[in-house]
Amino acid sequence: MLRAAPFVFVMLAVLCLGLGYGGGALYYNSQIGSLHEQISTKDGQVSRYRVALGIDPASKGALVELSNQELALRAQSIVAKMRECLAMVESNNQDIDKRLKDGRIDKAEASKEKWDDLENVDHQFANNLAADAYNVENELRSRLDPSALAHIVRAPALMFGSDPRSRVTFANLARGSAFEIGMLGPLANEMEQMAKLLPADTARK
């Protein structure tokens, strides 16, 4: 048979090899594509977790990708850091007041030291936390409807229209000045309340 039709045999052999190679290539390409998709999904999840845990900056684009539970976790982390700033100011003020009482400094020196301390803490806040804090505050507010926002004690702010979500807090307006630190307490309280009111993650991925 081979001698009678060698060309046909060669063609059949080549065809079989080609089909086998093509089928194998399709199978492995499919497997590789599936693995790439899984890796991409895992990378996205890791990225979201890094933002939620405060490892990476909370940019607006990154925050949109967070689930409500992840956003609440991020908010709680930022609120804790904001309160650390306030605790630092309070501790420093107590030390200044003690030195004033002991007569080691006068009232003018005490006032100047307190103001300088506020500016120093605000400088640290502005460089390390402010952008994250205001981005998270805005994202929290955007996810809650007006009826939910009506039940929390809100930080002082300017309103733009009747929608309670359209506002700018006084803390944000005072960004870059020592006055900003004095307004962080109410803002931290508001963010904490909003984080607790976020709905369950039934509709978000």
C-alpha cells in the first residue's frame, strides 16, 4: 500500500500531525489564557486589599474599585490616624500648659508654641494623610443616599444645593493651614458614622 500510494500516505501523516499539533496548541493556549485571567483577577484583588489596608494611596480611581466592606476598613484606618494627629496636639498642649504653669515660659511663648505645633502637625497631615482622608470622605458620601446621611452628626461644611452629598467640609476648605487640624475631630466622627452605614456588598464586586 505504501509503494502503491506513497504520496497519499505522506499527506495523511502530515495531516494527522498537523491536527494533533493544532489541537494541542489550542488546548494549551486555552489553559494559558485561563491562567492569565486568574492571575489578573488575583492582582486586582491584591491591589484592592492594599488600598483597603492603607498600604497604597487611596486615589479616587482606586477607591471606586473597593467594595463597601473594603471602603469601611479603609475609612476606619484613616480615622484612627486622624485621631492620632489630634492626640499628638493634645499631648503637646498639655506639656506647654505645664511649662507655662511652672513659670518656664510666659503666655506669649505658650501661644506661639501651640500655634507652631498646630502648623507642624498639619504639615505632617498634609504630606501623609490629607489626600487619602478627603478622597475617602468623598467616596463614603457618594455611596450613601440622603436619607442615610440625614441620621448622622455631620462636620461643619458649606452646602451647594439641597443634596446633602453636595458639600465641602470646613476642614477641606482650610487645607494647608493650622486651622485644618482643629476641624479634624468632627470630620473623623462623620467618616466613622458613614462607614458604619454603608450597605452590605450585595450588588458590588
